[in-house]
Amino acid sequence: MQLLIRAAHIVDAASSVDGQVCDVLIENGLIQQIGADITAPDNARIIEEANLHVSPGWVDLRALAQDPGFEHKEDITSVCRAAAAGGFTDIALLPNTQPVVDTKGTLGYVRRMAEGQPVTVHVIAAITKKAAGEDFTEMIDLHHGGAVAFSDGLHPLQNPDLLLKTLQYLQPIGGLLMNRPEEQLLTRFGQMHEGVQSTLLGMKGMPAIAEELIIERDLRLLAYVLEDAGALASGSPLPSPPSLHFSTISSARSVELIRQAKQRGLPVSCDVAAHQLVFDDSALAGFDTNLKVNPPFRSADDVAALWQGLADGTIDAIVSDHTPQDAESKNLEFDLAEFGVTGLETLFGAVITHNTELSLGQIIEKLTIRARQILRLPTVSIAEGQPASLTLFDPAKQWTFDRSLSKSKNSPFLGQTLTGRAIGTVHLGQFHHVV
């Protein structure tokens, strides 16, 4: 494939041409030339649009495919199509399928099904068998089988001994443990954030302290593991320390706890779901089940703290938290409906539309450089001789999200007009056009 991208604004903090307007020539999957007024080779496809921007390919750290087991909600093909439509070249899939991704056999199935797709799929394997929080999986075996990280996904690790031993177990390989922080004994039967709105609506609340307690606990256990290994006491980091990643944090106190942990030098990172940056708990006044998510939408002050956490670098990445649910799981009374929204196709538009804190470069860094660093993926940069894994986009383009490529339609953004859209991706030697 020969592809010439004309007059694109380069957005890549790791590139020497960051901030410049350049032509980019791609041949056989490699960036061959970057410059001005490049002569197009014969038979080259030319991409030329107003306000065209290009960055390294976007990476999503948290998506659910529901395949195997619940393919009527989403399968590998449909989740990859939705991801490509959202501008992603790489996605990390949660292990919460049926069967759970807790053996090399299921891990291999997902990887085989992902072959030939428009995005690269990275598989997160379960920490415990069936993600039930009881018995460990063979994590080292799964690591050698291609798992990029370990998490029970939708199920927070409740047992502190399991988390402690997982950190110790992953230490020799410098593995990544991802946990969604929630003390479920405090959120049992909860439907939304505990506060004034939940009282007015008469719904059982899910207090923010349920998230914050687990973050405090996990951080103390991480420090304990590192101290036991002598890393903190000596001031010298381990050659490959285990890392702890908090998925989809949602409260102001959570941001502050992680900010303090980073200042102490703990190997910790975190992300926030794009929809958490858009809605607060007042949005649930209409009992729209497409707004029922976990963690729940919290107060306006919490939302402001999340934006600030992104701006100062406390929050490392923005994720889709793509959780497809069929109509039968959502078209119910609010307290009976399943949690979750789809988000791969709307992440960028939702963030750009509601952004008041970040530069475009900061947003792209959350989707590219930091996301890759967290998953230990190879660096991707816009430079001559480098593999072409790119996202093309227009941050000012207005569009209406009226058609989804996901099998499930549980999106709070359907029918809404957003600003900022992916135009296409260049990945694995192919150009995938979105609009």
C-alpha cells in the first residue's frame, strides 16, 4: 500500500515534527518520508481534507467484547469495527467472557479471532479462575501466552490477600495488575451515586468511599510489597517492579490519593472513562438506563476533579469502558437494568466536546503515549522509518452519532451532536476510512 497524507497537523509529543503541518508518505506499512509538498508516487492513495490532524494510533485500555459466550451483545469482529470507527488502532479486552479468559485455551481463542481485524487486540487475562475472586489462575503461563495484564475486569478484587499475593507473584516479570476499585459490601443493591440526587430519586446509593477505601488499601499493599523487596527502603527501584493500575476512577478523593501515591514514587497509574467526564449524577433524573454505569456518575465537584487530574498528569489515560448490553438488558426498570455503556465510537468526540482543561496534545498523549506505556507496548512515533500506526482526525468536526457499528446500542450519546471525530486509521499496512 502507498498512501500520501497531505498537509496534516502532526500531534505527537515524541516526534521531532510535533506541531508542524506536513505531508506523510507511507509505503509497505512504513513511514517513508515526512516533509512539505511530497510528490505522490504513481498509484498512491492521497488523503487530503480540511483541518486534517494525525497522531500515533489511539489505544483503549478497557473494552469488553462479550466473545466467547455473549456474542449476541458483541463479538470480536464487531468490537474491532467499532474501535476502528472510533479511531483506535489498539484495544485491550477485559476477560469477562463465558468462559472467562483464565486459561491459555481461551486466551488463544480470543487472539485467533482477532487475527485480520482492523485493530490490534491485546488480551487482559483474569487474576482468579472464572474471575470469581477465589483461586489464582496460572498467571505466568498466561503471561507467556500473550496476556498483557491481569485483572478480574468487571469484578473488583475484594480479598486483600489475593491482591497482595498477585503483586508478589507478578514481581519477577514486572507484571501489570489492573483493578477497578470498589468495596462491594458498601455498594450492594446500589443504583447510582449516593448523594442528594439519589435521595431525591429514591434510589439506593453507591458511596464514593467504597471506591476510595479500596484505593487506599491497594496503595498500602503495593507499598508493603515494595518495602518487603527493599525497593522503597533503599531508594533504588526494582529492576522490573509490579505495577498497579486503577481502572475508571470517579471521585475527587480518589484523584488525590493517587496524586499523593505518585509523589511518593509508587509505580501506580490510573484511567478515567470518557463518559465520567461528561455526566454527573443529576443526569439520572430521567431514569435513562443508558446512563446506568459502574462506577456511577458522581457529583459535579467530582467531575471537575477528574478533569483537573487529567490536566496535572495524575490521571494517565482516558478509556472507553465499552460495555455492550443488548436491549433486553437495558429496556427495563432502572433498578433491574444492567450497568454499562458503549463508548469506543464516541470517546474522542465526548472528550473534545466537553473539554475545558486540556490542550489537544494532552488529550492525544492520554490516548497514545501514556496508554502504551501502561501496557508496555512498543513505542509508536511519527518519524521516518517507523511503522505506520496512525489515527487521522479532525478535532473541530461536528457530527451526529446516529449509527453504531457495535451490536449493542446502549450509548447515552446516540442522537447527539459531538465535536471532534476520527477520519480514519492507518494500521497493519491498511487504511481504514471512517468518514
